[in-house]
Amino acid sequence: MAVHGTTEVTAVRTPNRGLRWLRRNIVAIAGLGTLGYLILPNIVVMVFSFNKPNGRFNYQWQRFSTDAWRDPCGVADLCGSLGLSLQLALWATVGATVLGTMIAFALARYRFRARSGVNTLIFLPMAMPEVVMAASLATLFLNMGIQFGFWTILIAHIMFCLSFVVTAVKARVMSMDPRLEQAAQDLYASPVQTFLRVTLPIAAPGIASGALLSFALSFDDFIITNFNAGSTVTFPMFVWGSAQRGTPVQINVIGTAMFLVAVVCVVVGQLAGARKRSKRS
């Protein structure tokens, strides 16, 4: 009876241990599952970048090949559209970051009559469907007689990236301790020196995050670009057009390369941040 009782107690305790372990690690399990769900499409793209399909469509695995990696520009106009998208994303990032940073400082630091209205207008592009903004901008350019092309795409990209920069920078500016700037002024620092040596370094993470988000949004955009591009073809438009005729493997190569570059940037940023925190401690 004693052995039988011990067995029953052990059988009762074992599920309790399993439940306790599950409760302690449920957040980590959910996080890993979500991360795997998000990364799975990138892994598929990466795997199929080494495929050599028999036909035009790269949808079924045939055999391993590195031909596409050795000649990523082997498809006509692919690298041209990629370069155009990178150029647009770079200039859109610069324009949206400069304008967005100034707007964020104005909204966070100053009181003026139209402040609440400007706040509402800033968030409208984030809440509005892209197709509405795309059609509105196309109508505006047509009424103004502006020819569709590089500049109309750039203006549109700066417009919808601006809201994200303002949101990121404004959150960082509002969390700043004003006593740091007051201390710099007490030490006879000029307004320019205070901004460059105190305010700007503190706001830099918010500015950087807004700039990176702008670059990603501009490079990846299709709907707004398609409405305002005219005969100009960016990389997302090239991918959409090639999907109708047959997706070349080089598209997977470009996607894999950009994914790896993004991962490297994130890892380097995390390591640099960890190194700074270890030096401070």
C-alpha cells in the first residue's frame, strides 16, 4: 500500500510540474512561435533563391543551383529598378527625417494655436488606407499638371513616411529630461551647443528609428507608387509585373540579400548597445 500511495503522489505531482514549467515559459514559447511564423516566408524565399526551375515560375523545388547568385542582374531591368528604389528610399528618408524631426520638436516643445489640428493631420496618413492617399495624390498631380515619374513618387513617399518619423521622434523628445538642457545652459553653453551636444544625442535613437522605418516603408511601397509612378518602374512594381509572366530566381536572391543585410544591421546595433551599457555599468 505504501508503494502504491507513493506512486499516486508522484503521478499527481508530475502534471503540476509540467503546468508550472508551462506557466513560467508561456511568454517565451509564444514569442518564439510568433518569430518563427514571421521568419518562415523569408526562409522560403532564401531556400528558393538556390532553386533552378524548369519553367518560368519559381514555385516548385527542382534542383539546387547557384546560378542566380552568380548573376543577380541576369534579368533585364531588375537591377535598374532596384537601384531606383534604393535611390528613392534614400532621398525619401532624408526628406522625411529632416522635416519630421523639426515637426516633432515643434509639437513637443512649443505651444501654438493650431497644435492640436497639426497633431491630427500628422496621424491621418497612418490611419488612412494607402489606396485613398494614392488616389488623392494622383488626382492632385493631375490637376496641377505635374508629369508622373521620379519626383511624384518621391513627394508621395516623403508624405506618408513623415508621420512615422514624427511619431518616433516626438515620443523620444517628450521623454527627455529638460534639466539636462538647463544644466548645459547653466554651464554657459549656447543654444546651438546645447542642441548639438545634449538635445540631439539624446533624440538620436528616435531619429534613427524613424529614418530606418522610412527607408523600409519607401523601399517596400507598391500601392502609392503604382498610382503615381507613370512609366517609372520601381523594384516592388517589377516584382509584381514579373509575377504575371514568371518570377525569376534573381528576385529571391535580392530579397534574401536585403533580409540578411537587415539582420546584420540589427545584430550590430544590439551588440553596440550592449557594449555601451556594459561600459556605463
